[in-house]
Amino acid sequence: MSSVTLPIENMIWKEFKDLGVEDLYALLQLRERVFQLEQESLYADLDGLDRHAQHLLLYCPEGLAGYLRLIPGAEVTKLGRVVLASEFRGQDLGAKLVRAGILRVWEQTPSASIKISAQQGLVEYYSQFGFAVCSEPYDDGGVMHLDMLLTPPSHP
């Protein structure tokens, strides 16, 4: 597929209750397309956590280009389901999604650490944001993962 350039102004946060049926269908379709079909990872995507999550949607004129979900916690907040459609990769949009997720967490809960379940091949990628491995590798839907943690910046 050819690359498509996307203006970043099309990122929007939504609570589950504010997702319309079109948003919900688009994000589930993107997650299925990338995680289950492209990466051949069979896992229970509908895990009940979406209802309690905040959803970051990255839209382009053709539809949903990227997505992540944030599951708030008092001490540890989880970022997950970070996904970009293949035609939008290589444009730093994944990094913009991750940075937006980190910023959102620390705007809402400055003292919270952020945890991700990173595919083993993406550990170096997430390390650039300050995430550090905090688990042994484990199989998640046929793809090896490691938990990674980002602690909040200390304030003088």
C-alpha cells in the first residue's frame, strides 16, 4: 500500500460513552485488521476494559488511521491497543499517539506510572519514551510480550 500523509489535528480523545457506533466499529475493525489478521494474534480483544477506557482516535479523510486506549488507575495507568494502519506507518504517527497518551495520563494523574504490554520486537521503540522492561517475556495471543513501566518525572 502507498503511504498517506495525515495532519495531526485529527486526533481526538473520547470516553466509551461518547464513542458513536461508527467510531466503535472503526476502532474494532482497525484492531482486528492489524492485531488478528496482519499479525495473526488470536486473543480476546473484547476484554471488557474498553468501557472503562479513554480512547484516542487518529482520523484521516479515509477513516481511522490510528488508535490507543488508556485505562486509568490511581497509581498505575495502562496504555494499550496502540495501533496504526499499515498505510500510515513510517510518519512518526505512532510516536505522536504514544506521546499524547503519556501527556494525557500525567495531565490527569501526575503521580501515576504508566504500564504497557509491549510486543517483544517493540521494546527498543518504547524505550525511547522512557519505558523500562519490568517483566519476563510472556506469550500473549501467540506474540511474545514484555511489560514495561514509565515512572512520572520527579518535580523539584
